Amino acid sequence: MSTPKTEKDLHLPLSRVKTIMKSSPDVEAVGPEPLYLVTKVTELFVIDLAKRAFKTSKANMLEYKHIAEVVQEDDTLDFLREIMPRKITVRQFKEIMNKKAAKGDHSEDESSDQSSEESSSEESSSAEETNEQD
Amino acid sequence: MAEKLEDLNLPMTVVTRIVKEALPEGVSISKEARTGLAKAASVFVLYVTSAATNIVKNKKRKALTGQDVLDAMRDIEFDRFVEPLGEAFEQYKQVASVRKSGANKKKEEGDEVEIVEDD
């Protein structure tokens, strides 16, 4: 038997969408019509989001950062900002921290630099000593 | 009702399939992107639901209707979905009415056509 068109073009499980809808505090019953429409629009939404994200991709690859970028740029996607933050690399993080440190007070940085220099010079001198003893 | 926490998330495999169908062939989707899209879709369901129930509350009604979902699109500034969603709604209503008459015919055979209403 052939599936009716409305179900054929739906992929998301209606029962799951219903469960999520019902987890909303003000929702008691969900009729078939609103359930169908919420399911349908969620599909439209996820396709739209993926397509827009893919546009920002330079390779043939859709990555998290592309989606996060769209989410952070588009104000109507504000509801996703908390769950999809921009991710940064360790290097970027260090650069940001360095900039912050450069703007802020320097005393802390200088003291830590000094101490690391001291310890390294100690190590090298002790290494020399052992060499001489041999 | 939601018994497990996973029940409040849309299945990632299904979301990925939908996205793959929509993107050009051969595009690979990283695992993080898949998880992200599934999460985004799940949160979107709640977002739309809450926008639609706000309309219901403001109109001092109780039951959520299909029209409320359509109207909610404008409230959350997703106007671009109003048209395709409206079309889908029309189709749905047509098919639903065809099914109803079909179900009446089939009643004698005891072959009931069920429309998504599981409680």
C-alpha cells in the first residue's frame, strides 16, 4: 500500500515531536494538526539552517563552526545561541588571553617570566656541574 | 510522556538524513555538526511550541490549533516559513479529508485508518 503524501514527506517521528511539545509547561493536549505543522516546520528549519551553514563552508564539508557562525550572526536564531556557542582553538584562546594581559597590568606576567628564567638558568648550571664532575 | 531524557531529543540519524537530502550530494557532515543540528531542531520544537501557546493564551483559548502554529511563525520572525508551511497545511487537510472518507468505506472490512493520535 502506498503511503499518503503527507506522511511520505515527513521524516521526523511525530511521537517524539509530540513528547517534546508536551514537555512544555503550558501544553496539555496536542492535536494532529498542530503536531503535523510543528513537525513540518522543524524540518524546514533544520534544512534552512544546514543550507545556510553550508554556504559559509569552503570545502565539501559541513562542520559545527559553520552552523555556530550562522546562529551567532542571525538575531532570529538567538534561542540557539546558548546551545551553539562559537568554538575557538587553543591558539585563538591564548591570543585573546595575551591581548587581555597586555591591556591589564603587567606585574604578574613579569614576575612569572622572571621565575621561569631563574629556574631554567639553575637547571643549566647544575647540568654543567655534573658534566664537569664526569 | 518523556520517560528518558533522550525522549526529549529528536533522533540524530533522522535529522542527518533530512539534512543530507537537502544538501548537494557528496557533502560530508561532521559528527559535531550532526549533533548540533539535531539539538537545534529539538530546541526549535520547543521554541515554536511556546510561541504558539502564547498566542493561545493571549486569545484566552485552551486548545492549540494548526493556525496558531502558522501565526507563531510571524511572532518569532520566521516569516519565510509561513508560505511553505501554509501549503503543507493545505495538503495535509486535503489528505486528511480523503482519508476520512476512505476510512468510512473501509470500516466494513475492519481496516481502520489511523490518523496520528496516540492518546
